[in-house]
Amino acid sequence: MEAKLLLLTFAPPPPSITPTSTLARTPISKIPAIFKTKSPSSAVLRKSMNKEEQGLDGLPKEYYDDEWQAQQREKTKELHRKRQEEEEEEERKVEEYRQIGTRLMGYPEEDLKKARRLVSSFIRSAEEVEEKIEEAAEKGELTELVLFVIWNRLDLARRDTEILKREATPCYEIAQ
């Protein structure tokens, strides 16, 4: 193997970009004192800092603290776990609503529409709902399908109420 010798030579400094500028011609004694620095240059300061002390400017001191970082990682894990639980709960709710919606799939469409209209009339009658149900039973309109539609509506309403209570409770606690 041959060793190649690399000679390093110092080149003269590049010529000044603006040698005729006013600042270049102003003697140092005429520059105001506020522009003169008495502190050592930043290069000297960087050399005197330990490697541990050197870091990114603008970050809080906690960023360099291992314990603080461990706490932040734990908080992040907890937030991810809560988000995952919320997503699973949402999927469960969607699946329940889907099951409720598919209960009536086997019935004829026309009969289902009539049953839904009848149940809607019960709901609109408000206080007179008992009388409306009795009238429907006397007319023979209160079939298994109608009862099934009523059951579905009540099930949906119950689930909606539970969801509203669960979601309203944290808001209520925050407001107090």
C-alpha cells in the first residue's frame, strides 16, 4: 500500500466584500461603547460548556431531566390507553345500534312501515299514549311486530339516555 501525503497549507483570508464601506473605514475608537463586547466569543463559551450542558436552545430545563421525561412517557401511555378504551366503547355502541337495527330485517317492509307509523302516533300522543295503545289493541293493530318496534324504540331511547348521562357527567363536574 502506498501512503499518500496530504499537505495542508494556509490560504490567505478572502478579500473583504465591501472594503470601502463606512464601517470598515471607521476607527475602533469612534464606535459607540454599546457595540463593543467585553464578553468572550460564543466559540469560547461553547468550548467551556460540558457536553451534557450543551443542548437545543429554547427548550425547558425539564426536557433534559430523565425523571420528567419518564413521567411524560407515562402520561402519553395513559392517554393512548384512554383513547383506545374510548374507541373500543364507540365500536361497542355502534355494534349495539347495528344489532337493534337488524332485529326487524326479516319482516315485510309494508308491515314494518305501518308498525312504525303506529308507534310514532303513540309517541306523538304523549299523555294519551295508554288510550292510543288500548284503541290499537281493540282494533287488532297491536301485533307482535308493533310490540317489537316499540321494544326497539324503547331500547334505543334507553341507550341514548345512558350515553347522554355518561357524557354529560364529566361536563357537569367541570362546570362546578
